[in-house]
Amino acid sequence: MPTAPDSPEPVRPAKRGGRMADGAAVDEVPVWLELNHQPAVTWMCTPDKLEELALGWLAGEGYVVAVDDVRLRPCATDLGFWAEIDPDRVAAVNASGRRQVLASGCGAVGIWLSDESLNPLPPGSHPGALASPTIPAADQLRLRFKELFALGERYKDTGGIHAAALTDGDTLLTHAEDIGRHNAVDKVIGAALLTRRPVEGLGLLVTGRISAELAAKAARARLGWVATPSVPSTLAVEIARRAGMILIGRAVSGTPHIHCAE
């Protein structure tokens, strides 16, 4: 670094109206998954709860419904996993008419989303399969989100992170933060599956908007409802309607917006 003449101290760059903040950045690393010896996905993610991330992603894509459906092995020398699943289950997912698209919430990331039926539930399921889930009252929703925000250590440090939690309405059951909102959702679902906690009918809290991909993940996990301080997308509302799942927008306001099946 250049120094001023006759000065032992280095000349520091101008702050340009800001402040030096070398540590105020969110961790982001690539983590890969191979499925039955074939590359499946590479996440750009926050490097924690990675086993939960992998298991939750497999569940959200329809490859598994329980931890015993997969043999998951971490790579000892790199951030990645090998997953072994019944080939018939993989073939059923691959033959389900999905196509690769760019996820609205994750930038240029390939994900799978059925654009034909917009029904992410397994074959044989029907609209209303998750009929009549129970959702918390408005004051309970605000309290659960307050608890979720209080757990946000990375958010307090950087402000650049998303969070998600599974809840039964009375307490938070699993919680995760990640640079990607969909990664955070995969992590909380994967955490529940790892402990063999049933997730069907539970609620999902997310800090970002509810996109179509996020709604599809929640429906495949057979969650009862998803809530956000933001709003859902129109495709998310349609996916939830067909799955019999409730979406709740503006969930920390006094009058949440309820989107439910007819």
C-alpha cells in the first residue's frame, strides 16, 4: 500500500461516506450432491446444517419421504454428499413430466417444478389432500415470528440472511438460517426428518416471500400451512390451492392475508 512522504503510517483509502466493514459479509460456498452416482445439484449456501440441507432437498424434490429412504454419505475431502436411493423411486421422479427452470427466489439455479399440473403431490394424491389444516391466530403468528427473528444470529451480524422454522403453532420445532430462502426451508425439513419427527400438517415460517418453488417443497413435505411477513406469488397460491395447503401473507400484521383452497 503506498505511503505518504516521510510518514511511517500507510495512507488508508477514503471511506467515501461509509465505514470499513471487512467482516460484514455472509458466508456463501458451493456444496454438491450426487444421486446414484450422477450429479444432481450444487447449492450456493451457508455452510452449516449441510446434512439437513441435502435430506430436505431430496424430500422437497420428491425423492424421499423419510430418512430411511436414502443412504447419505459426506465427502471427506470436499463439501459434498453421495446419496443412494431406490432406482425405481428416482425413475418415478424423473418421469413425472417436470422440466428444469430458473427459480425466482434463487437466481440462476436449476430446480425441478412441474409446469403441467402445478400439483407437487405424489401420484395418486388429489387436491385437498391436506384439507383443513389448523392455523394459529394472528397474535400467535406474531409471537412465533418474534421468536424466529430473535434466533437470527447471522442476521444480527450481517443483515444478509434468510430464516425458516417448522412450528406446531405453539413452539418452534426446527430453525435454520441460510443465504438462500429455499436452502433454509430444506434445512428445517431435513432436520425434522433426521430426528424422525413427523412433519405432515405442521406450519412453516419463512422470512422471505413465498415463491412457487418454496410452496412446492412445502406441499411435497405435506405441511399444513406456510406463513411470511411478505406475500406469496400467484403460482405459489395456485400450487397451495391444488395441494390443499394454506398460505399466510403479511403474517406479522394485525390482519394476515389468508390464501386457502376453495
